[in-house]
Amino acid sequence: MPKHLLKFAGTALALILAAGTASAAEKKLTIGVADALTGGGAVYGLPQANAVKMAAEEINAAGGIKAGADTYKLDVIAYDDKANPTEATNAVRKLIDRDGVKYILGFCCSGSTSAVASFIGNEKAVMLVGNAAERSITTKKIPNLVRTRPPADYTGAAAGTFIARKGQKRIAVLGALDVGFYAQYVDSVEREIKKVGGEIIAREVFSLKDRDMSPQLTKIRGLNPDAILVVGYVEPAAFVYRQAVELGMNIPRYGFTSGSEEQFLRVTTSEQMEGVWDLRPTELTLESASKNGVAYHANYTKKYNASPSPSSPYAYDQVYALKAAIETVGKAEDTDAVAKALRTIPVPAQVVMQYQPVDGKMFDANGQGYTSNGAFQWQKGKWVFVEELPSDSKAYSQFLSTLQ
Amino acid sequence: MTGIPTRILWVFALLVLAALPQVLSVKYYLHLSILALIWVVVAQGQNLIQGFTGYVSIVQAGFMGIGAYSSTLIGLHFHWPLWATIAIAPLITALFALATGYPSLRVKGHYFAIVTLAFNLIIVIVLVNYSELTRGEAGISNIPKPWSGDREAYYYFALTLAAALTLLAAMTARSRVGEIMLAIRQNEDLVAAVGIAAWKYKLFAFVISAMYAGLGGALYAHFQGFINPEIFGVAQSLDAILAVILGGSGTIAGPAIGAFLVVFLPELLRFADGFRLILYGLILVLATIFMPIGIVGIAKSVAARFTPREARHG
Amino acid sequence: MLIEILQQTINGLAIGGVYVLIALGLTTVFGILGIAHFAHGSISMSGGYLTYFLVTGQGLPVLAAIPIALAVGVLLGLLVEMLAYRPVRHANHINAFIVALGLTMMVEGLNLQLFGHEQVVIPTGLGRIIRLGGITMPELRLYVILAAIVLVAAMMIFVERTKTGQAIRAVAENRDAAILMGVNVQMIPLIVFGMSTALGVAAGIMVGALFAIAPGIGEGLVVKGFAVLILGGLGSFPGAILGGTVLGITESIAAGFISSAYKDVIAFVVMILVLLIRPQGLLGRAP
């Protein structure tokens, strides 16, 4: 055969072989994100969506997900649910019915997440929940749902143990107690402090729009508590801390609010905040973060020109958990198998949050993951990580299994 | 416009809607259409008190909530069959409407609107705080769905109810009661001067519109399978007002068209929420100033232009 | 016990002052022009947002920012009157209300686009606490109460003693007679809206300094403002003053002694009770 023809045949053969292996090996896996991209919930939802996209790009750059003989590159579709239950149902229906998506991540906010959780059990899909704190999301034994963020009363039990050790006996509570998970946090604190003879002497309420807590605080002041516990969203809660000082109250203040320094300093002075405790999931805190956490913070900031929210890694970790589950099963289409696998995998090496595995697994039989809790204190204008809160994931997991 | 072409239009619209599930290949749009049909029921109710009687009520979503929670809780605690709970929801809502309507209708227009808005706020606050009964802010999941959640069946169910209730609204409009309601809108003092007890008709309109909303709420609950207080707030009541204004206040087709617009527009216009609020507000302001007749009104005047002169004046 | 009641009363006076200002703004427009100016709350918040922006974003001292915000707010109020309410003045009153609703949505949307979702607090640097016996009060609260009293007094003097004020009252009593008497009725809506918006913006600045401005707070205030109107009596200035003060103190005492969960409901329950028992309100004219 003439030389140029040989070359031609050789190149053609190489091309055919290359094309052949490529079409057999590399596929696209579209995953969906349903989250609050606009509106009041966007402060939680948008960073989660960003985190999922970033994780997907990292995985693709590192070669994709290897399921059996195939390699999957991830493609992300994100829909805005505006933290509204009706919109969330629409968004997930669109992902499943119109876009053919099987894996749905994100879910920052309880109302919208509960709406989707109520029907996802009937779908050929897997739902991975992030920041949404409503406990009943993982008590309904939904086999194709997992959540990276622990319920609030898991943190509450740890906080209660911490407060009990501090010695105050008569605690007054002021919080968004109309919200289920905040009330559950307080209940679990109460269980712990009762063990050492403490009690909760008042449960006062503020609503999300409330900014004048002086009536509630005046009532609490009259009861002479040893300490006050504030649970709720940072925007109203900051006023509690300030107005307590304005009313002349000089007792220890514990809280479960989260919130950055900037958010508090809009409302209070640093002196008014001095000594306040925040007993909450550690989430992404640079002082105590793992190597992954530090890298995540740097990469996210570079990519999106803003710091990641402390809870955004709940969604980042979802992607790596999903990857591990799919690789365990070896098939990306079998959602039942992937859902089962999620409850067997150990904590993947790439996650950012610090998990407390139950029996060596990232998610327990309820599909619930457990991340560490920490005691933070406001010291001279900054939140300082003081110590880890004593948490027992196995005990809580058993407790959770008994609930309906 | 003569009566015959209108009836043909209605039949045509009904046939198109009936054929929709067979034609739609993407089930997602069926899901949205069911929501739209539920909103047709709610908007027709809003139209009865707002479009016909001339009283803007800002509590329609609150009444939806009462219907939704009534049907759900009675099913949950007393184990009534689904049909019974859906049927009783508008009746329970009627009771609430009687209780709230009586003080509200003692005052005129603007005050009435504010008082109804206050009732909507109260309804949401009670739904959130009375958690022993309502499970509070966390909401109620796993609400039973008829036909094991078959969406096509639910679509026809909602379509039947929406059509029947639209027909009922049309019949009411044409009855003596409807004429008095319209008269109240035009000039309430004159109605009273003629010796008619206007407050009875106002209360009737208010209670009927609430019953429509209550049924809509029950339909919503058994379609979505999940309810919580936040979806029955003032923002959703404003959607009901928007649907009526956009479609055509005081017409029969208007609320139906407006309902579909309110459900489908956010799908087409994906804006930041501040911008969407400005747009909706602008539509309300402009529509009220320039186009108090809504889309149906515009369609009618366009159609009139194409009707031959003899037919128009004959 | 007595200390607690006194403290709760003083707690309620500051928010009561805000309610009074909002209600006065509402009753001015409603009583004289017959418009339920639902957008009043949101426009008041715009004034507060603007003050915040001038102080923190532009570095102006608070006392310089306040007049600017007042001026801009008044301009916005006049614009709203001319562009939105005037076209529907002679139409069915329901149209005016829907326009008001639409305006509220637009102003809320504008505030959202310009200032975002997070709450803002106007920094005043006034942080001292005044102590008298067992009662404590931050000085800012005292200034808010004093400012409210001054503004209300100024408004009453304007309406009772000045020619323009008397002209306004004349138009409210009998528009045709006022025209015959030579009153320039075209100017009246502008003056009324200007005055109302000025009061509202002042309230917005107070809310921003003492509490916070965030999406939705304006609507809550305007609904309570209307509750005060119903309580005090439509068109009655003394009624608005009495009603606002009573509502503020009642909320505080009820939250302190009964239940804090239903604090917001009190205003609405009061409103409904008044409608049932005495629809003309405390100081309104009997129907």
C-alpha cells in the first residue's frame, strides 16, 4: 500500500477508536438545584447554588464521576424557589418532568423544603437537603432523601450541656418560638439543664418583623433570671442584645442566632455585644476550619467575588456525597440504589463541614448527617471560637429514629 | 357584542382546556395548569366582591387558608372521606366570612379593604401560633390526594369545578342579586335610598366570594399535599386582586384569564423580586388609570371594531 | 409591679409616637382628600432608607441628612399625588384604593432594588441610658418622643392658626363653599400630601434610628396607622394623637403582661372591636 494511504488509514483508525472510546466512556449527568436565589432567603440559597456549581466544576476538572465503565461530567441547572412552598414544588416538578433530572440539591429553607419532601418519596429521584432546619424533614423515613445539616435540637442538646456546666440555674428564653425548630432547640436545652437542677423560667416570643423587644425584656427583667437565652434570626435578635443592655440587664446572654459581626454592628455597639455567646453548628469558621474549609473559602471568594456564607458548604458537601454514592453503585440512572448507597458511604475526603459519623457513615438510617457544634463568644468586636460543644451523634440519631 | 358569539367562544375555550392534557407532552405544564384552574376559582370569588360589588377585599388568600386547613384537619382528625372534607371546606369558610364580614361591611370602601387586610394578617398569625391545632409554621405534609395523585384526573376535576363555578358566577351576575350588587358598586347611597338593605347583599357577596376561596384552598391542599401558613398571606391576596384587574374586573372571562396570567407570568418573566414588585405595581396603577376594563375589555373593544357597522347598531 | 407598669408605659411611648405620626399623615390625606393612602408606610420607609444611605454611604452627619430626606420624601409624595392619585380622583373610590395598592408595591419594589433585603439602622451615636428609680430609658427614645411631640404641635399650629391651614380645613368641611370664598383648591392636595409625607418621613427616620427599616415594615406600620384612625376617629387629629399613644402603650402592656406571641394582633382586635361597638372611634363624629 502507498505510504500516504497507510498514514491515512492509520489516522482514520485512530480517530475511529478515539471516538468510539469517547462515546462509550464520557456522558453528561445533569443535576438540579432548587433554592432561594432571590428574595429574603437568597442569603442562604444563593451561596448554596454557587457552592454546588463550584463543586461540579471541580469534579469535572478532576475527571468527573466514574460509574462502572462510564465517566460522567456534571451539568448544573438551578431554579429559584424564592423560599416559597408553591414555587419550590413548581421548580422541582420542572426539574423532574421537563428537564429529566434525577438528583436535586440545595434546599436552604424549611417551608419550601417540606413542601418538596412531602412528594419526593413518590419520584424516581434523590433529594439532598442543605440548610433547611425543620426537624420533621428527616423523621418521615423518606428513603430517597438525605440532609447534610443537623436538626436544631441536636445543637440544642449540646448547648444545653454547655450551659449546664456554666452553672446558671434560672434561664429566661426570648425567641422566635413560633418556629418549630427554634422551639425544639429550647426544649432540648431544657432537658439538659434540668439534669443539673436548672429550669427555664420564661418563654417569651418575638416575631420576625418585631424590632422592639423592650416589653418582653421588661417582663423578663422582673423575673430576675440568672441568664437569658435568645433564639432566632439575627435581624430581630440583635435588638434583644442591645435592648437588654439598655434596660440595665447585666446577666450572661446565650444565643442561637448565627449572624456576622457586620449584621450585629448595624444594630448594636461592640460593647453592648461583649460576652454574648452563640451556641450553634460550627459550619464554616476559618479559625477552626479544616484544610478543605480554608481552600473552599479561598476558591469561592476568588470565583464569586464574595465570601461564602457559613452554611453554604452544606450544599458543597452534597455534591461530593452524591459522587461517592454513584461511584459505589456503579450506575448513575438507578436512583433507588444511589439513595441506598448514600446511607452507607463514609464521609468523603473532600467535604468542608466537620461531620460526626454514626457507625462510620456520613448519613444515619434517617438520612441525617451530623456536623460539629461550637461555642462562639463575642470578644472585642469579633466572634471568637472558644470550644467545641459536646455532641453525641449516635444518641441523637437513635432519638430521631423514634420520632414521626 | 351579541350573546351567540360569546357562547361559542366559551365552548371553544372549554374544548381547548379539555384537550390540553392530551396535547401537552411536558407534564410540568399540566402541573401549572392545575394551579391556574385553582386560581380561576379563587379569582372568580374575588371578582364577585370586588368587580361586581365594588368592595376591594384583601383576605382572599386567608380564606383559601381556612378552606385548606379545614379540609386537611377534618380529614386528619375525623377521618372523613376526601369528598366530604373538600365539600365542607367552603361551608366552614362561610362561617368565618360571616364573622369577619359583619364588622367589615359596616364601613365603606377604603376602611373595608384595610379591615379585610387586618383579618388576613390575623388568620396567618393564628395559623402560625395556634400550633397545637395547625402544626404551626412547619406546616402539614402528606395530605391525601385523590386518585393516588394522578395529575390528569385532578386536572379534569379542577376544570369541572372551575367551569361550574364560573357558570355560577355568570348566573349570579345576571340575577336580581347580581344587579343589586352592580348597583351598589355604582352608587351605594342610591341603593339604600330606594329602600334596599344594601348590607345584606354586600354580606352575601362577601360570603360567596369567601366560599369560592375556601374551595380553592381545599383543592390546593389535596393537589400539593403540603400546606403551611406562609402561602396564605397578604401577598397572595394581592395576586387575587391582580388577577381580577388584569383580566377584567366585573367580567366573567376576566378572572379566568387573569388567573392563568398570574400563574404563568412568573414562569415567563424571571426577574429579581424587587423588579417584579415594581412591574406588578405599575400594571395595577396603569391598568386602573387607563384600562379599567382589563384584557377582556380590550378584547371586546377590538372585536367591536371589526364587527360590521350594521351588526353593532342593529 | 408598679415599676413594671411604668416601664412598660414608657416603652410604649416611643412606638406610640411613631404610630401617631403615621396616623396623622394618613388622616390628613383621608380626611381632607378622601384617599386611603396605603402607600404612606412604604414612602415613609423610603425616607428612612435615604437617610441611612446619606449618613453611612455619603458620610453626612445625621442632622444634615434629615432635611434632605424630608425634602426628597415630600417631592416623592407630591409626584405620587400628581401622577397616580389625581387621575383617579373623580373615578370610583375603589380605583383610588387599587392605585394605592399598586403604588405600595412599586415603592416597596423600589426600596428593595435600591437598598436590598437586609435591615438598616440609622446610626445616631446617642447611646446613653437615663435611669430614674427602677426605670431605664435610652436617651434616643426620649428624643424620639420629644421630636414626635414637637412635630405634632407644629402641625396643630399650622392647621389651626395659619391661613393655609384654615384653608385646608375649609376645603375638608365644604369644598364648594371654600371655592366661593376664594380658596385656591388646586393647591390644597399638594399641600396636604406634602404635609402628610413630611410627617411620614419623620416617622420613618425615627423607626430607622430607634429600630430598623427592612422590607415589609412599612406595610405593617400603615395597617396599624389605619387601626389608629379607626380607633381615634376618621378625620380627627386629636383622635389620631390619642389613638396612636393608646395603641403603643396597650401593645407594650399586653405583650408584657399577657402574651408576646400575639402582640401584633392587638391593634387589629382593637380595630374590630371599635367597629363593632363605636364605629366613629373615640373622638370621631357620630355617623
